[in-house]
Amino acid sequence: MDSDLRLLADKAKSWPFEEAKRILHRIGHKTPAKGFVLFETGYGPSGLPHIGTFGEVMRTTMVRRAFQILSDIPTRLFCFSDDMDGLRKVPDNVPNQEMLRQYLNKPLTQVPDPFEQYESFGHHNNAMLRRFLDSFGFEYEFQSSTDWYKSGRFDEYLKLVLTHYDEVMAVMLPSLREERRQSYSPFLPICPTTGRVLQVPIVSRDIEAATITYRDDASGELIEIPVTGGHCKLQWKADWGMRWRAFDVDYEMSGKDLIDSVKLSTQICRIIGGRPPENFTYELFLDEQGQKISKSKGNGLTIDEWLTYAPDVSLAYYMFQAPRKAKRLYFDVIPRHMDDYLTYLSKFDEQELVQKVDNPIWHIHNGNPPKAESSLSFSILLNLASVCNAEDPSILWGFVTRYQPDATPEKLPFLDKLIKHAIAYYHDRVLPEKEYREPTEMEKKALADLRTRLEQLAATATAEEIQTVVYDVGKNHPFSELKAWFSCLYEVLLGQSEGPRMGSFIELYGIPETISLIQSKL
């Protein structure tokens, strides 16, 4: 690693570098005994993966990359799926729900795939997560809870939990409601006859034989079962702490809603002789109504929905920004984050290296971003598609080539991708809500004035010159504030409540075309 870059990165203030420094402090700047620093992300595949799942891997990867700049110590990233967990409820957003109800409480890797594509529901949801992580180019090692339990690789650590059973119970019981305390055990037996994950009281345990005994609800019979070999799994908080011990995890993120769980799992990890990882708590993702997004409810956006309307870099930028602040996750955030990404990209080449390492673009592209292809924003393209009622990218390219004569889809593939996304967003998200209004008499006079002023401009007028004219017209008419003038332009000319910077838009759309558009509204 370049020594100058490492020195600058050590002074960087962006949150991934701050987190990487915490990890270095944790290990004393020395390679751990296992030979590498281990990052982990966890995933419960009880429903379809949502963007929050992706975000955890994206953000953890950003910290890992920052660490790799600061240190030559090897790193690994485990993406762990708790796919041996029982199916507790049927998600709202999947087919064959009646079929799934027959498999409640069975391990997710034993529940048939309602989509009829994979060997189980757990395998289906794991595959969906991996597909996107692979397409984004993440470097990770996928780990399955079912594989670890059934292969016996967790056995040593399950025995430790059994040995320290009373101490683990002392940690967990105060956190539970009275009713739950009566049946709680860190071990969940897998019923030998039904295959279901049971939440039953443990009658006795044999540390030497590594078994537990519970009473069967149906028959009243006492059942003795090994805690090893996949015959039991741990309640997830105990499982989390056990896993930190088994893997010797150095760093893991989790949402604000898991703060108490982190504390309990930390205690359990220490009880069985482990050192809990450095933890980073991020704020929750919210839907348009401000409710927490949920895999089972299917509110918020899916990964595929976001990528229908914008490139993946916009999603990466969304994840980078202020992870300790709650974020709304719905369709309207997409254009803004796409434009913010483009703004930071345009600045990148002009910045000194000390500024570049704190630019979000550095973390999105691991220090090696592409060149900015055009100064056109996504919002401008979106509004151009709206005015033209564009269904075909060639329509927008016709305007772009007037603005940027040597531009072609082959020369500017990212711009071509933006144009296609803008048309998709317009068609699906803008057109159904489009609602033009008639201008008032005062607004008609202002629009006529703007038409006249535009007619006096040269065809080659710049965006700034046009913007000055637009401002002057607004000031010369009795609008309560300039914002009301721009609202008039958006609502009358574009049929929407918000819109672009008019100077830039008119430059791209064309002065004669804008004059005709105004005339059509008068």
C-alpha cells in the first residue's frame, strides 16, 4: 500500500475509516491468532431479502476496504444465514401461503420453496441474497447455519453453552416477559418426529453426554436429545454470542432495534470464553409512512425495484450517507440520491487526495471511480422524458446530442443507462401521477413574459443566462415568493409538483421547444 495514501487515510474523517481505526485499535495493530481480521454480517432468511440486508453488507465492505488501506493484515467477510431458524409466520409477499402454513416452526431449509425454484424456502431466500451480492462484486464467504450445525462444526461451542447453562439463563431470563420465562431455554430441540423447532422447557441436562431432556407436549414422554450434530439449535441471541465465539468475529454491524440484543449476546459470548466483536449500530430504514421496513410485510423497496429505476451506484451512495441517521426508503428518494452521486463524482478528479479519501465516491468505488461522462443530471433527464412523454431512449438522445454533439450511447454507456432508467421511472412513477393545472390570469401574464424574453435570447444561450431570465420574470410579477413562480412552471408546464433547475432544463430541451410548450399552455 502506498505510504502517502496510508498516511492520508489515517487522518480521514469519513465513518468507514473511523470504524477501521477502531478495529486496528482492538487488535493492537497485530494480526490476530487466527491469521486474519473477520468481518461478519447476519441474515435471517424468513422472508425475501430487502435493501436493508444489502446495506449491511455494503457498509461492512466499506469498512473492510478502509481497513485494507490502513493495514496489510488479511481480512475475511462471512455472510451468515440463520437458515436453521424455524418459520415463525408466513410472509405476506410470497405465493402458496396455505402450503407454507403447514410448515410453520420447521427449519427454513426444511420448508418447501413457495416459488418452486429451490430445494427449500431458506435456499430460495439465500440464493436471492447471494445473486445480488455477486452481481455487485462483493468479496464474501457465504455461511449457512444449517451447514454449521449439522456438520458438527459448532459442537464444541454448543457444549460450552451447555456447560455454562445456568449463567446463560441468568443473563437471558431478566430480559423476558414472565410467561416466556416459564418455557425459555437457550437450546431449541428439533423434534425427532415432526422436525419442528421446539420452544420447550428443559427438564434436565447431562453435560458429560452433551444432551438435554424435555417433555413432549403430545405424549408427555421425556425425550433426551443431543445438543450437537444439528439435533438442537440455539435461540438467536444465544446463537449470536456463540457464533462470535466460534468464528472469533472482530466486527459486526446491527440495527438500532437490536441494541439490547447486542448487549445480551455480548454477555453470552464472554461467558463461554469469547471476545465480542466491535459493533456499529446503524439507524433503521423506514417506509414512506415512517414505519420500519420488514421482510415479512414487504414494505419499503426491494433491491430489484431500486435497480429498475437507477444504477447500483445510487443505492451504494444511499447506504454510505449518514448510517447513524434514520432513512426513508421509498421511490421518491431514488432521483435525489442518483443526482447526489453524480455531483460527488464530478468533484472527485478536481480534489486533492486528502479530500478524495473522504468523498463517498472513494468508498463506493474502492478508490478507483469511473470518469464522469456528462454534466447532465438524472433529474434533468427525468423531466425531459416527462415533457417529451418519452418511451424510447432515442428521443432523449436527440436532445442530448444537441447539448453534447459528439455524445453517443456507445461512447457514453453510463449516460445511456441513466436515460433508460429515467424513462422507466417516468413511465412507472411519474406518468400515473401527472396532473397539469391551468395557469391563473396573473400566471398567464408571467408565462407570456417568459415566452417573449426567451424569444429574445440567442439559440446558444447558456443555462446560466436562461436561469437569469427565468428569475427576472418571476421577480417582475406579483408572486408571493419566487418559489410560487417555480411551482407555477412545474405544475403548468410539467404536470408535477417539483421539477428541475429551469435554466439547465431549457438549455437541454431547447429554447424554441420551450417557447412552443409555453404557447401550448396559453
